Amino acid sequence: MRRRYGFRPKPKKITPQYRINEWIFAQKVLVVDETGKSLGEMSPREALEIARSRELDLVEVFPKANPPVCKILNYGKFQYEQSKQERLTRAKQKKVEIKGIRIGLRTDEHDLSFKKKQAEKFLRQGDKVKIELLLKGREKAHSDLAQEAIKKFIEKIEIPCRIEEEIKKFPGGFNTLIAPE
């Protein structure tokens, strides 16, 4: 079987691990009950007895505090609420994509207007647009014309946008990155 070089599995997402019940090793802990009322400082053994009498778990929620803060709650329900909160925050995140548009020095006016419409559509969707101007052969000697062509193209775009990366040279020509305001 052939070995695949460069293949790496995706790293697993690290979720915070909470110490519960007998796995709390601090000498003293600050205990908060299920209603949010502070029960004060006590040993983990006493706090665990209180939690067991209420048929709940003792969970160390802030281990770096001095003394560590432990809460009396249903651990299964707590895990469910945490995962639900995580899903909601992931759903609210906006994934910004970078869309690309390629033009050339000799690109016709009609083609430029079509690419301008495409850029405006991408900007309306909230995506960033990377504009690349490719140079071929002797065109590479006219870098000033290439930069001017990119500036004119950006000026034609009617949707308000800002230049996120200035025009810079790369081996095949020039590129820039614009984003919606």
C-alpha cells in the first residue's frame, strides 16, 4: 500500500473538561448551589455530601479561582446546555469567503462590466473579492498600466467597498483584496 505524504488528520476540537464529584482534589472549595446561592467555603467531601443528598453532582466550574468554585448541578444537563450554547455560537458566525476575479490588460469593456457585476454581487453577499490582473509576455514590462487598470476597475464598482490589501505584485501580475464596508 502506498504511503500518502502530507496527509494529516484534522485536529480534534478541544472541549473543556470539568472535574466532578470525587475527582476534585482541592483542599477547600467555594460552593454554589443549583439556584445560584453561595453556600460558602468547605471541603470537597462536605460539598459532595450536600450534592448527593440533593441527588445532584458537584462540578468544578472555575478551577483557577482561589479557592476553586464548585457548583451543585445535574452534570448531564450541564453538558447538554454547554453543547447547545456552542452550537448556537457556531451558527451565528459569519463565514467570510474570498471570491476571485481575474482580468487582463486587454480585457474588453463588456467583459469588464460583466466582471464588475460579479464583484458587486459578491460584495453584496458580504464576501471579500480578490482582483487579479494577469500579465502575459511583454505586458509584464508595463506594471504602471496594470496598476492603473486595477484602480479603474475598483472605481467602477458602485457598491461601497474598502481596499483591504493594497495592490501588490506577484509573479503572474498584480492583485488586491477589497471588502464590503
